[in-house]
Amino acid sequence: MGIRVDKKTLISQLKITNTYDERKNLFFHKSLLEDKLPLSIGGGIGQSRMCLVMLNKFHIGEVQSSIWGKEDSKTLLEHNVKLL
């Protein structure tokens, strides 16, 4: 999940779909076209993995809430890994 497009790609996509003129002034589009946004907007697993690295965690379940199997939960807890 996420928007992984740079300025050149956004312009190309908008021109291909004939929506450049109507979308170029939308907040996200305009900000990207004016180089005001970093090219790292994403979500889902990518965002969780970034948190995993930045917080120096062992398991994705330490930064992302989900349903984990009983055996996995037990094994991780034995290794002092607390799942959300």
C-alpha cells in the first residue's frame, strides 16, 4: 500500500489519464510537483517495517497490531518479545 511516485511519474500518469489539468492543483499532487514532499509516503507493511527498523524491534508484531497464532505468541513471549 502507498503512493510511490516521483514528480516525473506523476506527470506521466496524469497525462496518460488526461487528468493533469484537473489534478495538478490538488494538495498531494501540487506538493509533490513542487518538491515539497519526500518520496517516502507509504503505509501498511512498508510503514510497519520502517518502524521495526527505527525502533530496533525483533518482530513486526511489536509495531503492528494483528492476530498471531498461539504457538508463535508463546515462543515470542519466551524470548521477551511482546506483541501488540
